[in-house]
Amino acid sequence: MPARFVTIDYDTPLLLPPNLRDWVPVGHLAHFILDVVEQLDLGQVRVNERGTGSEQYPPQMLMALLLYCYATGVFSSRRIEQATLDSVPVRMICGDTHPDHDTICTFRRENKALVQESFVRVLELAQALKFLQVGQITVAVDGSKVLANASKHAAVSYEHAGKTIQQLELEVKELLAKAEQADSTPLEAGLTIPQEVQRRQERKAKLAAARAEIEARAQARAAADLAEYQAKLAEREAEKDRGEKPRGPEPKAPSLQPKPSDQYNFTDPQSRIMKAGNGQHFEQSYNAQAAVEVDSRLIVGQRVSQAPNDKQELFPTLKTIARSVESVGEVLTDSGFYSEAAVQAVERTGEGQATGTIVYAAVEKKEHHRTVGDLEQKPEPDATGPEASTSEVMKHRLRTAQGRARYKLRQQTVEPVFGIIKSVLGFRQFLLRGLQKVELEWQLVCLAYNLKRLHRMGAGLKMAAQG
């Protein structure tokens, strides 16, 4: 019996459903995002006031377009413009209109406040639908390096910039001496001595500005490290007063001088060179931070840092947690975030009163492989005394049965979130430049992730039942 094939007809006109929503299956992410955007407060939206009197695309549509495209891994404004032609769900969101990439990019760039407010509103929606707890939540905090829109080869180190300035000064002197010699060898065709002198002077000025910026960063870094240095000195003095021998090497005072390897990037000066992957290579990056609620796995706080490590990032990241959460009961984080100053800032107020938040942070690095001894049941450790240091208290917390159980939640909560953002959504590099714009882009990514998470958890069904 011969095979039968479906008839494919490219020429007969089709009658599409008259309602654009019928183009996309029921329960699709695009429907969910449109329903959510209808509940957002768009009163503070900034439109493109061109003064031409031309009609503009409605903010609701542009916001839904951005959120859907970010949730499906389309981040470039040019690719979003192309999606309005290629993607049926995007065509439905846009009402079969096609905003150009400049309109999309301008709307995104000018509406940071709208994105911030929408991030909070979506979390409030999750609370109303009983997906997110209100008050005394447990959050896991982590950071991940995300590539900047700049090459590390467009950077210069403090030491190399100084050597290059000296070389340029010598070349300028050589060119000026050459100009005074009547019988000097001419330059190649198209090159003149005044132009070459000016080019080197401009390059020298840029390198000098780069060195000045690196020096300013070094002074800011020293000022930030001063409090931790003083805390370590005070702890060592307290150990001496108790008759104990101070442990570890003598702490070094932070230096005001930049390191020879400190770098400045000419493409995106606010990005930083950071260790990437397993720490064996460096990339021009930003440090993207997220605080994730352990039960819903929704991102409740997010920010972008320029710091190459997380030692001073715990408290600032927790400060970004949305106000609708009200309070944080427990914080789970790895050893990269731990410092005595960071833990004290989270658990104590400036007056020394307890905040009600408990930090579970790894102090000792342990291998992932569990030995037979790790499997055996262990007795609860003895309680620490009032004279115990912050690190000793933290070690005791993580040795208790409750501490071990709570800390296990960190790995299965926040790390998968970064994995989804990088591997499923495909967000591995910022498209915008500058810290403020990068913060906006990261907030959009986190907002899109939360919407996709709510959709996966069935929030659309609950919204339909309530509405």
C-alpha cells in the first residue's frame, strides 16, 4: 500500500481567527503576561515625546512585548523587532503591529522606574495567589558573573598604562625632533608628523585619565576595607586580653595605592575584569546578585555589583529585597559571602539590637563527596559561650542538625535559578553598557524569570478562577 501524505497547499488563502488571542493556544505564556501587564500600574511610564504628533505604541503593549521576549530568551531590540514578524505569540501581543528596534530600545532605557515597580507588583501578585509567603521568609543569596558588553582586550592595566605613557612621550619627542631635521626620512604616504603627534597626545590623555580612575577606585576600595581591617584588629586584641594566642597572620592595612594589575576598560569603564568559570581565566564582567525565596524559588531581591568577589555583597543584596516581603527570617549563603562584618550587619542593627534575621553561611570549605563518617548520625554540638566569635558561632550553627538541613536548601534553590537564566533563557551577556543600564537589564531578566516561574506553577489557572 503506498504511503499517504498530508496535502500542503501554499497558494490557497487562509482564514485566520478574527480574534488575535485565538492565534495562540489557551494557557500560553503570552496570554499570562498580557493578563499580568493589565494589572500593573503604568501611570509613571515615560513615552517618547518626539513632538511630531505621530501616534505612539501603547505602553501596555511594549511592556508585555519586552517581558515575553525576555522570558523566551530574546533580548536584543533588533531581534525583538524581527520577532514581531516571525513569532505568532509576539504578533498576538503586538496586535499585528511592528514597532521598530529604536522604539523598543528607547522604551526599555527610559522606564527603569516602571520595571522596578513592576518587579514589586509581580511579587505582590504571587503573594495574593498564595505562591509566596509574607514575612519571615527564608532566602538563599548568590552571585554569578555575567559578561559585559565589552572585550577584555579593550582594557589596560595600571602598570601597562604607565609604561605606554612613557613610550608615547618618547615618540612625541622623536617626532618633533624629526620635524626639525630638513633631511629626515619622510613618513609613509598619507601620514604627517602633526597628525601623529596629536594622535599620541590624545592617546596619552586617555591613558592618564584611566590611571586616575584606577587610583580613585583603589582609594574607594581601601575605605571600604578599612572597617573589616579594624574589626580584625579588635578581635585579635580581644583574644590577647583573654590570654589566647591570636590565630592566623597579622591583618594588613588596606593600601591606598592601586595594584599593577588593576584595569580600566575603554568600552565599558564601569565593568570590571573578574575571574570566570573555575577561576582559571578572566573576563570583562559584572557581578549579578539574586536573593531567592526557598519555597517558591522566586527572585525577591536583585542587584548588580562591580565587585569581583562577594565578601561585601551580602548586606547590600538583602537590602534590595522587595518591601512587600516585609521581613526575612533566615539567610542561606556560601563561604564567598561570609565575613564577620557582613553577618553582624544583617543580624544586628546599628545600636546592637537583634534584627530577627539569622544567617547560615559556610565558613569551612568542604568537598562535595560525602564520606562514610559524614553519613553517620552525629550528636548535637555543645552550645557556644558568650565569648565566642562570630565565626565560631557560625561553625556551630552549621554543625547542628537544623543548620545542616537549612543550608542544604541553598544549593537546590538559588543555583538552579542562575542555571535557568543562563542556560534556558540564554542570558549570558549584558547588551547595555554602564552600571545603571546594566542594573535595568538584570532587573528585566529577573522580572521575566519570575513571570515564567509563576506561569509554570499554574498561576494562570488561579488568576482565571479568581477573575
